[in-house]
Amino acid sequence: MGKVIRWVLGPPIATSALRQERLSNHWALGVLVVDALSSVAYATEEILIVLISVSLFSLWASIPIALAITALIFLVCFSYRQVVFIYPQGGGVYSVAKENLGENFSLVGAASLMVDYGLTVGVSIAAGVAALTSAVPLFYPYRVLLGLLVIIILTIGNLRGVRESAFIFSLPTFLFIAAFGGMFLYGAGMILSGSFPAAEFSPSARHYDEMGGTLGILLIFRAFSSGCTALTGIEAVSNGVQVFKPPESENASKTLVRMPSILGALFLGITFFAYYGGIIPKGSEETVVSQVARAIFGASPFYYLVQGATMMVLFLAANTSYAGFPQVASRLAGDDYLPHQFKDLGSKGVYTLGIFFLSIFGFLLLVMFDADTHALIPLYAVGVFVGFSISQLGMVVYWKRRGIREHLGPILTNALGCGATTLVFGITFFFKFTHGAWMLLPVIFFIVYKMKKAKKHYRMMEEKLKITGNARPKVSRRKTVIVPISHIQMDTLHALDVAVSLNPGHISALYIGSDRDLEKALRKEWEKQQELGVIPHHIKLHTILNEYREIQAPILEYLSEVQKKCESDTLYVVIPDVTPPKTLQYFLHHLTPSLLKLRIDNDRKIDAVVVSVSYKVYEDNHAPPDATVA
């Protein structure tokens, strides 16, 4: 098994070489910007879905809406440039809020960011599958299975290490930019030559009264909120500053300048050609991007190039989450808000547990929402604007503490960013509330509650484990040893040998069963092995019949009684276990020993030293040279 893992993930990376795993601006652009760029594939479509509900003529509003969203993209990116210089350690909204706004704001921001990272995986992969099924409808029934396969590939790619995953995942990003840029240039030439199939809107379709009234304003706000999915992924650069090569902040800042220019150009381009060609959403049948590419290139190979590039970028947009989520989780674990395992680097210099956790989250989303992009998107854009607003508010407080007059420019910039993103959050949450956005609130507050509980637990454990003058638990030289058994085989004998080596004053084996005939057969075998001298005669066998077929509860009750009788002794429980020749074979055996140890350790009435004794089985049938005690 170890050889297979080494072959899949590659050789381990020494700690001294981790700094070489940092990314240049070129590769970082491909890794951290792919999520934001991928939103081009569905942001325009989300706008059009809302506008088309009124009339064809209402599609004209897609252009000013796209311009407003693009302006917001530039504003947010410009605001985040300050964050990467002041908080080069990464962590984004969590780092900003922790220092300037306090615990509650920082945890809400971190929770919303983690949820948004998970939704990025679900939405991006679902949209990528939609791009594939638009070009090849034959694959539509297998969309969930395809999405799960992509998550597995992404997981393996990220577990191989930062630099290797950057090389693998950056190339489709550059192909996507080139393919869309070429499509727009070719489409512009068609417009100038008069060969582009422009749309014609009849006067009867023009609802001037609706577009100018209250209904029209609400409609535009709703379409705007749907299109704001184009902003998702912008925060990835500020969260992942430490993946850049030194000087980290300066390189991250350069990426934040390039990103809005590329993202804005692609987003406006798709929106313009969709409007000019009178393209309307067709649901799961075909995406808007596919229709635009088909209108420009027909069924030529260039159409499939655009669709292929779109599919790959959408699949790999989830990679932004794999770069950002483990970093944020590591920061939170370092502050005791998440299990400490989240801050441990694996053999390839990546946060392995964070990668696995994110993959499981993505799996669940795809299965629960049937890999439907439009079902997931209402949950998507809301969470990210919570992080935007908290981050900008934190920066306002940061500059204010250092003098309003001296830092009036940055204060105004961040205040404008905070006001804009808060307004967008309100609009987005209002219009998407009934479509599932309400679910985010209880989820975020639940995560915050659990993070606070984790912090409280770690503080309690630190206080309890602190070395003081208090007396430690008494460890008596006298020992009473209990060996739970279910059969009499080599693993049982090995555990008994280990128990005897402890030189206890009292030692006994305990059998729990529900069948009287089996109990009699085991007792007969026990007596036979004692007569043969295999089992020492001073080891007593106690058997308990339980008609309800319970095993662990009677053992716990027996241990509690033994402890009362031998309260001056240290109680040992030696649990036999088996280690098969191959790792995967372990799951073919009962997990009872591990579960029993867990139950004993967590029983307040039992104060015992639990020893799990593993008997290793070799394929060539030779016995292990030494006892293995885990």
C-alpha cells in the first residue's frame, strides 16, 4: 500500500526544500485566478436567466449590469492589494478581522470563507460537467459520476505538492484565456464584416413600462445579484500569499492587478456577444457560452476548443479552493479553533487533512444537488460577500487606528469597498433567500459555535496538563490485568504472554458471549491449553452470557466491578488485535478492539491503562520475532 501511495503522490519533500515549492507570478496567476476566471462561464447566464423572465427586450440591461459588476471587481481587487501587504502571512479575512474586529467577526468571516471554498468545488465542477454535456449530450446521465471522478483527480494532484499541481493546473487557465480572446477577436471581425447573426427584437417585446417601474428596478437588482457570482474567487490571492515566491506581498499585489483586467475583459466579452446575438439560456440543454461559441465558430474544431478549455477551467477552478482552504484551516488550527491536525504538513509539503476534508465536502454537494449548477449558485455568491465586507471593515479600523489624516486615502478606499460589498450582500441575500441562501446562516453560525467549543476545549486541556505542584494520578506497583477474548488463537495467546510479562498480582481472561454452546466449547479449549502448558494455570477465565448479544457494555460493567474490588491496584486492560499482511486487509477484520479501547478511555467510572497488543500475521507463516505493543 505504501508503494502505491508513493507512486501516486511521488517522493516526499524535505522541509528544507519547501521554500522552493513557492510559485512565481506566472504560475500563481494560473492557480489562484482560475476560480475567478471560471465564473465567466456562468455569471452572464445567471444574469440572462433573470432578465428573460420579463421579455427579450429586457436583455439590453445585461450590458450595464455587467459594467457595474466589472467596476465592483476592480474595486474589490484594489482594496485587497492593501491586505496582502499588511497581512503577508495570508489568511485573508480571518487575519484582518482577528486583529481589528475581534473574535466574533473573524470567526464569521472564516466560516463563510470555508463554506464558500466548499461551494466553489461543487459549483465549478457542476458547471464543468454542464460544459461537457452541452457539447456531448450523451454524458448528461453520468454528470454526478463525472463530477466525483474530477474531485478524485484534483485531490491526487494537490496531494502531489504545490509546484507540481501548479504546473498541471495552470496550463488550462492560459488555454482558456487564449481561446476566449481568440473567439472575441474573431467575433468582432464577423460583426465588422456583417456576418455575425445579430438578434432582432420586435417592438411588441419591449416592455418599457415594466423596465422603468418598480418591477424593473427590482428585476435589475435581482439580475445584478445573480451576476455577482463573477466576484467569487477574488479573495483567493489574499488567502494564499504564502504560496508566492519572495517578496510574497509584492508578487501577490501584481497578481491582483492582472486578475481584474483579464476577468473583466472576458466577462464583458461574453455578455456583449450573448446580447448582440440574442442568445437566451436553455437550462441544462446548452450553456450560454456554448451558444456564443457555436454562433461564432459553428460546429468547427474551434467550437470544441472553446468548450474543452471552458470545461477544464471549470473543473480546475476548484483547485483555487485546494490552494486556499487548507491555508485558512491551518491558520484556524494554529489558533486552536480547528483540530490541530489541520496544521500538519504532509510528506509533500501540503496540508493533507485540509485537502481531504474539502474533497469530502465537494462529494456531498455534488450528490445532494445532483450536480446542478443553478441549484448550487444561490448558496454561492452570498458567503463570499460576507468575507469581503468584514475584510474591508477591518481594514478601515486598521487605518483609523494609525491616524485618519495620515491615511485618509486608504480609509476612503476600504470604506467604499465595505459599503459596496455590504450593499451587494444585502441585495444578493434578499433575492436568493427563498432559493436556498437562508441555509448559509445556520451553517455559518454552527461552524462558529463549534470553533469556539474547540478553542474552549484546547484551553481547558492546556490548563489541565500544565505542570504544577498538584499530585499526579497514583500508579501502584500492584497490578490487576484483564484480557478480553473472543476465541483462543495465536493472537489471544500473544496478548496473554504480554499480560504475564507485566508481572501482575491478579490476571484473568474475560469472555462475553450469547451462545451457551459456544461458551462451553471455549471453556473446554481453555482447559485443554492449560493442561498442555500453553496457557499458565494461574490465569483465570471468566465468562459472561448476554442474551442481548452486547459485548462492550458487559465488559465495561465487569471492569468497573473489578476496579472497586482492587482499588489499591493499577488496572490494566490488554486487548488482543490482529495485523494482517496487507494494509487493506485490515478492514476485513472486526474493528472491535479499537472501539473497545475508545469506550474504556472515555468511561469516567474506569481508570485503566489500556494496552492494544497487535499480533502480526505474515504471508510466509513465520511468527514475529518480538512482541508488538501499540
